[in-house]
Amino acid sequence: MKGVQATMLSGNRLHLQHGPIDLVIGADGDCRLAYAAARNRFETILAELVTELDELRKPIHLDSPVPAGTVAKRMHTAALPFCDTFLTRMAAVAGAVADEVLQAMTNATPLRRAYVNNGGDIALHLAKGQRFTMAMAGLDGDDLGRIEINHSDGIGGIATSGQGGRSLSFGIAESVTILAKNAAMADVAATLVANAIDLPNHPAIHRAPAHDLRDDTDLGDRPVVTRCDPLSASDIASALNNGTRTARTMLASQKIYAATLFLQGQNRTLGHQFTPQNRTIAHA
């Protein structure tokens, strides 16, 4: 495996890549110091995770041991509040890496705005008076709307999960985007809400054991979705309602701040940071 690859992108953004971890980083402030800190911290993250990978792939319970590594501890802390269902700490890995690199940057120098995007899971820093806007896109590249976040919202993480992403899913969501206090928490929540958007035993939903699709999966032989054929409008609504109930519970317990759920032309939104495009929209 090659070592860390670092490249400057247009817009004065930094691209860091090492093995499966691929970051795009932006900052407003002293970028030289911020990017140097990001690269220095990124150098050892993959090696640190590999040393505890077997434990991190196990289902987490209230009595699970706390890992030793800093990023692994972030994963543990993010996953623990959700451990009443099947979950491994790997559900938080992308967000936790983004959080760790962002903290290294903000520790190194004051920044007005900064973000670390780890394959769509984003750690975000906004100084007082700052705001952040980003677009949401569907699997087909269609514009799904905008996310608008202000410093006063207290949101430090954005994560998206669903079919077509990097991870396997138990559900049929095209896209679930979650806003939370950090990227690791958002990452876990997005995974679980996407899993909940489902119609058990529906003939249009095709599944296979996770280990048949990926040798390195932490999901074992549990059935994951491989394809979802077109559904009726009522079935789409039922699946989205299942996911909405899960998201609403997370919102009520303040585990997340907002959520938007998309499936085959319909969506649901919870919270006020989302501006969807004109589709079949319901505010839950």
C-alpha cells in the first residue's frame, strides 16, 4: 500500500488519500498551518485503526471495552448511544476520521470556516457569524436541494448513507442525510435511519448475505439490499415512514439536529436546515 498522497486541488483545497481513506479539505484562514496539521495527523490514522480493527468490527454493547486509539475512541463514543440495535463501531469510522483531522486543524490555528469531507461524511467548523451551504445530489446526479448551516446551529457534522454509497445497507433508502454535533454521530445516525427505510419481505427488494458481497464486511451473513425495483407510491411512503420514526426518535433525544430522507421521488424532512428541490415533499 502506498503512503499518504497529498495534492492541492482547485479552490485552494487539500486532497489527502491513504488506502481506503480519501479526504477533501477546505479552510478559511491560515491554510498553510491548517493543512500541515491535517497532513501530520493523517499520516498515522490508518495504522492506528488497523491495530484495533478486529475489535472495532464487533457489535458494540454498553459493556464493550473502550478502544485505545483516538479515532477509535471517537467511533466508540459515537456508536454507544445507539447500541440498543445491531451496530459496530465501523458505522462511525468515516465521520470519526473527519472529526479527528478537523480538530488537528483548528488546534493548529484559528479558522473562520473549515471542513473535512471523507467521502460525503463531513466534519465542519464555523466561527461566530459564519455559515456553510452545500448541495445534495441523488444517485443519478439530480439536485436534491441545499443544506444551510449557521454557527449558531451548533452543527459540526454532516453524513449521508443509502444505496449507492460506500457501505452496505439493510435498507432501501436512496439517500439519508443527517446533521449532528459531529461527523461521527451523524455517520452512525445516517446508517441507522437508512437501514430503517425498508419493507421487510417485499418482493421488489433483493438481498444477499453481506459476506457474499465483501470479504471484509463487519455485517457477517446478515442480508443486505442489493437492488430495489420500482415501488408503488404507497410502498414508498410506508418505507419512508419507517425511517422517519427512527429519525424522529433520534431528534427527540437530541442525538441529531435534522434529517432528510429520499426514496424514489419522495422525501421526508425533519429540522429546518434543508431546502429540498420541488419533489413530493413532506415535513415530518
